[in-house]
Amino acid sequence: MNTSISEKEFAVINELSVNYQSNQRNIAKKLGISLGLTNLIIKRLIKMGYLKVVQLNCKKIQYIITPRGFAEKAKKSYNYTLKTVQLLKKIREAINDEIVALVRLGKKNFVVVGDNELAGLVESVIQKLTSDISGIKYMRVDMMADKGQSALNSGVIFLYCETPGSYFGVH
């Protein structure tokens, strides 16, 4: 039997670890899945030994995560964290490579426009490069100056210019 749990099974275990008194209807609503699928997932988790059922009274039951269930949740969380860190490293490397390529073309003045994590990531890469490569200058702008609006909420505008204040290209 395959003992690896799916993302939806992990979500059910995670929901039960946060709210141990939750019932199937509440779990289904919280996770945005059908009640029937929730029932199937819980039955599978019980069969795999990750959950057990305690009868509280004739109408009410409680789902309890077993030590094996907690161990699987911890393993899945650890693996997810590792993948996220690896992905973040790849993104940093790609941003770094792009900036280094622009520097090789003689572009050394940069503007990062944005007020989210991606803009912060671009800024941190440029900050590190300023200590490694002389002549790199940048500024961070959180607001779109010409429109008076917040910069892209889901992205970042990365500009380079020939001279500070003179925009040359957009990435």
C-alpha cells in the first residue's frame, strides 16, 4: 500500500491539527472540496493509520491525529520547506544572472519598482552585487510616480537606465 499522502490528505491532517473538533462538513468547506471527497480522504487516512476516530456520543465523533499522522505531517512540511528554499535559490540565481548580463552590457543604474516580496528579492540581489561589482547603483521605488498608485501587487517592474532618472529598458 502506498503510504505517501497527497496534498489534499495533507490539508485535511493540517486542518485537524489546527481544529481538532472539526467535522467533515467544516473541513470540506474550509478546504474548498466536496463533502464526499472529504469523507473518502478521512477514510483513507484512517486506513493508513494517520487518523483514528473516537465516538463522543451517539451523534458526535472526533478525529484524532495519530503519532504516525503527526510524523507524516512533519515529513511533508519539511519536504515542502526544502522545495521552497530550493526554488527561492533558483529565482535568486536567475535574477542575479539577469543583472550580471545587463552589467556586462554596461548597464549599472537600476530602479526596482514594487512593494512586495519579489521587489524585495530583486533589491537584495542588487545589494549583494553592489558589494561585488563596483559602479552599480540602484534605487527602490514603492509607488508608481507617474500615476500615484501602488506598484504591481503581484509583480515587480525592474528598470535599468543609461543615467539615473533616464529609463532605458524594462524587465
